[in-house]
Amino acid sequence: MKATFDKWQREHEQQHQTLSWLRCVLSRDKLHVEMLYCEVCRKYEARLCSLRNFSNSWIKGSANLKLSNMLDHARSDVHLTAMSKLCADMAKENGVCST
Ligand SMILES: [Zn+2]
């Protein structure tokens, strides 16, 4: 459900910065979430694919809509590497790093 997705995005923002990466693909009626993907891993895919444990399921889109799947991604090495690259790039642009 789209409402569940919005709730996850808000509730896990503080711990996992979900607002900056957690995205979804909606069904045609816009009420249901069909896939989840990670915008940040997508952005840095070219720099992540050489990592051990690299998996492109969150880049292509994951049809596993469980909360545990989302949290596993949030804590994965590949994702954390992508987040630190994002942080470094933002720091270059703005001179600050929020994480
Ligand atoms: Zn990610």
C-alpha cells in the first residue's frame, strides 16, 4: 500500500535517511506499491558494482515489499557505501554533510 510506504519513509528517516533514497514504483491505480528501489544506489551503481556483496535488486527494483527487506538494504554495506558517496558529493557542493 502506498500509505504504508509513506509511513516507512517517515518512520525510518531518522535512523536510515529513508527520505533521501527509498523510492517506489506504483501500480496503475496509484494505490499500491509494486516495487521498491533505492535512488542512491541507482545513482552510484557504476561505482558500487565492483563491491563484494553487490546486488542490483535495489537498483532494478525489488518486488519484496517486506519491511525487513527494506531494513536489510538500509544496513547493507553496498547501500552504506552509496550513502557515504552521496554525502561526500553533497559536501563538495554545499560544504556541509548532514549525516
Ligand atoms: Zn541503497
